[in-house]
Amino acid sequence: MPMQRRQTMSKRRQEYAENVKKAALQWEDICHSLAPENLYEDGELNDYEAEQKRKSLIKRGKRLYDAGYPCPKDVYDMCDDEEALQPFLAD
């Protein structure tokens, strides 16, 4: 295999690994944001506003999942709202 091709493949693997790490951090952020105290912003939001925020977080998760980055099992396990993340677990 030519050297340039190996370097390109190595770079792609490195970029993919970095994207997986970034996606995992985004999943963690979604998970933490779904915690009741964060969802309601310590009582600043009413039920309707909190539900809108929850739906927005679920949409963020769907975009990650659709891009090929399912929710990591360890993030799912620590999430207060497992129902919100369950559809986005890896098969």
C-alpha cells in the first residue's frame, strides 16, 4: 500500500476517533441537561417550557444518532431520563 494512502487512512481513523469523542461529550451534555434540576433550570421554567427544552434535547440526540453516533451505554445508564435516550442506543 502506498505511503500516502496509509497516511490518509490513518488521518481518517484519527478524525473518526475524535468525532466519536466529541459525540460522546455531546451525549453527556444532553444527559446532564435532561436532569430535572437542569431541565427546569432550578425552578425558572414552567412545565411547558421544560417539555419544550426536553424535546429540543431529544432532537439533538436524534441528529447525533442519525449522523452515526449512537448514545453510549454508560451515558444512558447515568441519565435521569432514560426514556428520552433509549431510542438512540446502539443496536
